[in-house]
Amino acid sequence: MGIRLDGRVAIVTGAGGGLGRAHALALAARGAKVVVNDLGGPDGVSANAEAVVEEIRKAGGAAIAHGTSVTDEAGVEDMVAKAMTAWGRIDILVNNAGILRDKSFAKMDLADFRLVLDVHLMGSAICTKKVWEIMRAQNYGRIVMTTSSSGLYGNFGQSNYGAAKMALVGLMQTLALEGAKNDIRVNCLAPTAATQMTENILPPEMLKLFAPELVSPGLLALVAEDAPTRTILCAGAGTFAAAYVTLTQGANFGAAPDADAIAEGMAAVTDRTGEVVPENGALQSQMALEKAMAGR
């Protein structure tokens, strides 16, 4: 039977085209009712979101459109309220909305740095905050943050975007811990897809290979009933891989560490033999303490 989402209600932000549209259609095809969010014009109506809603309805699904910006707290609250009025619950949140303002850091205005963080990071935090108590009361929730290889590994000209995308990994790590007791599972999706944001970056022959529709199956796996939590899923061209934030075993330099000794011993510090993926941030302190005690 595979993944079914019958009876589930999903919100997908930035769903008027590209990845968001592909996600919304994929969720609806598996039975979910979908709020299709996309930034509207002056009247608040997004023609793109309405078009996706129409696609879903024509295929026999249920969907409504909402045109709020994810940075507008009152607008997001209204979107959540409309979903609750229509269907009485919210099970899935896909934080997909985003913008690009690419420039080298030397040439970038701080206003563009702040704007990108506001949309990607604060937009995701606002949407998550507005559904968090609903999911806690239900004892069920599936949340996906959209991260990027630009955040995980860097990309020239994307300091603002990369900072925002890596921040979402940190948000995911903590929310997965805090949501566990209420079966709220939080994951990250790092897509490589040809969208409006990347059409000028990827050459035409690669566009088909990186169709958004090839990423959305991974999204479905992250929001299913038996979804993992704290997973960073990298997806593109039909390939799926997991990224991890790891910690090396490191080296202890005594009670009065010397900067020269650390510089000379950097090979031991960065040696990846026996590296671990900590269950929480405190493990770094614990490992350091154990090494210090052993050194005594």
C-alpha cells in the first residue's frame, strides 16, 4: 500500500511553483488535504497558489490557497486558523518558502543578508511556532525544514542563503528533541532541483535531470507516519543521501593548553577516525571532560 496520508492536513509554504508545487501535488496524491501557501499580490491572492489548488481539486483532492508572507506573523496565524476551520487539525508543515539575493559577501548589502535570513529562518520559525501547540495537543506532527548544500558545505556568493540554511539545521536538531515526547518528528530536506530560484544557475540540459518532482518522494518519506526524525536528507536527480554534523574524537592538550601545540597537533584534532554524531550538544562537553580526566 505504501505511504498514505489520508485524513492528514498539510501546509506547504512557497507552493505556487517549483519544489513547493511538486510537494503539494505529491502530498495530495497520497491523500493529504493541503494548504497551498504562496506570496500573494496587493490583494493577498496568489494566482499561482490558486492554480495549484485547482490542479489538486481536478485530481480529486482537497486544497485551499493562502497568500501570506511567511514573515507576517498575523498572516501565518490566519493561514493556520483557516486550515483548522476547514479541517480541524494540522499534521504536516513543509517550510519551503525562500528567496535568493546572491552576491559575494564583499559586495552584499546587510539589508539583503537580513532579508534572506528573515524569509528562510524566521519564516520557518514563525510557521513552526504557529502550528507547534496544535501538534503537541494532537500528539502528532511532521515538520520539514528546507536546508541546502550551500548551508551544509558553502557556496560562493551565498553567504546569506548559506547562513540561513545552516541555521535551519540547528533549529531542526533542537525541535526534534523537544517534539519527541509528542511524536512531532522534525527533519531537513536539502534539495537540488531546477526551480525559479535556480533557472539561471543550472545549464538547460541539467534542468530535466533536476526536476522538482524527483525530490518530492523524499519529502513524502520525511512526513510519513513512520518517518525518521533529525534526518538531513539530500535529494536530487533521483539520488538520496544523508548528511551529518559529526564530532571527531579530538585530542587533549592538558589543563593549560598551548596555542602552538594545538596548531602543531591539528592533524590529531581533525582526524575523522572514530568520529560520532552526538545525540545532543552536551555530548561535546562530556567527551571533552572524559578526555581531560583520562589525561590526568
